Amino acid sequence: MQLLDQKNHSPAAEEDAHCNAIMALVAVQTSPFPGEERLTVSVSHRNLIYPVFEPRTCPPMSELTHRHSHDHKRCCGDGGSGHIPLKEMPTVQLDTHHMGTDVVIVKSGRRICGTGGCLANAPLHQNKSYFEFKIQSTGVWGIGVATQKVNLNQVPMGRDTNSLVLRHDGSVYHNNEEKNRLPANSLPQEGDIVGITYDHVEMNLYLNGKNMHCPASGIRGTVYPVVYVDDSAILDCQFSDFYHTAPHGFEKILFEQQIF
């Protein structure tokens, strides 16, 4: 690496030294061509490969293709601001593109009222997911997981293979079969928080942070959080900033880009 001459200090020299410092931190790969080596530089998730000759410095602009010249500017700060904006991840919330005809979604995608069901906008890709619902107003309601094939105008859900839900009466249904049931003295009431864990095998239920030991399984395929309401029920969903600590090993729903 060439050292910056303190006597000939200039912004251009600073940029060259900065680029050389970046190059010095990456691995040198052997080239099949005699006298040539290649460096791989990872900048903002993009792999840039430059042919490099001795001494190992940034290649001049004339040796790069137009595409590599643009990336060289990003890497070494030549021309423009050099700023690469990061894409902001969307927020997990109820999806107004996947809801029943008579459903109303308010509070920035966190509250459901009206009649019918709604899916969240993020599938459960990760191994162990956790999310919560708060019963704001009682009535007919259900919460759980469902595929995108579910009929969101059908209340109650759990009648076919496309949904696995806890109903307001404490029963857990899938494919029109009762899979489990909450104890009669532990039915969710107005103001209660119902937590749900899903690990691609079982769905488990938590009432105000307490494990109800009420597992249910059977649904297959890619599933999403689902909620339905009727008869004046109002529910709020909580996909982050939980009321209760997620059970060990479980975490909030992540988009696929965040997992990998």
C-alpha cells in the first residue's frame, strides 16, 4: 500500500489512500493469468471484482468498464456523494390487500373491526415466530395462522385445511375438527393479551404471558398470521414491542430479507 505524502496532502490523495486501505483489508485471490491478481471487495452487499497489478492499488478509471467505473466511484468516493441509501424494511401489519369484503383495518394496520378476516403482510418463514393480539372488544373472533387460500369472508375460520385458529369460545379448529380447547376458566376476556407461537409444526397459545399448554397442529404450506371478527368484536395485533416477553427461542416475525 502506498503511504500518503504529508507534504503533498490533498483531497484526491486522501481518497486514493482510503481506497487503498479498503483494498488492503480484503483477500487476494490467485488469477489464472500470469502476473495478475484479483481482489473481491464487498460494499453494501455487492461483490465488485477488479483486476489488480503490482503494486496493489486501486485500478485507474481507464482500466474499468463503465459499470465498474460507477462502482469504483461508490467504493472510492469519486464523483457524487458516494452515498448508497439502504432500503428500509416494511412494517409487519395487517394486509389490506388480503382481507374480507366487510373488514375495516385502522390504526396503521394494527386494528381490525367489521366482519371477516385479514392476513398479516409477512409469512412465517423463520423457524420460531411469536405475535400477540389484544381483545379490545368482545364478540365473535378468531386468531391463528392461515394460508393465502383461506376464505377471508368466512366466519368462523378453521373449517378447512387453510386455517388453524383459536376461536373466541376457547376451541382450536383446523379442517372443521376441534384440535384442542382452552380450560373453561381461561377464556380470553376484554383487555386480555393472547400470544401465539408457531414453529412450523405446532401452534401454541399464551394468555397474558402464561402458557396455556394447548398445542395444535395440522396446517401445511406457507402460513401467515390471521385474525377474523364479527358481532362488534375489535382486536389489535402486536407484531413487535410485545406486551409480554416472547417465549425462549421465539422472536418477532421477520421478513425473508431480514432472515438471510
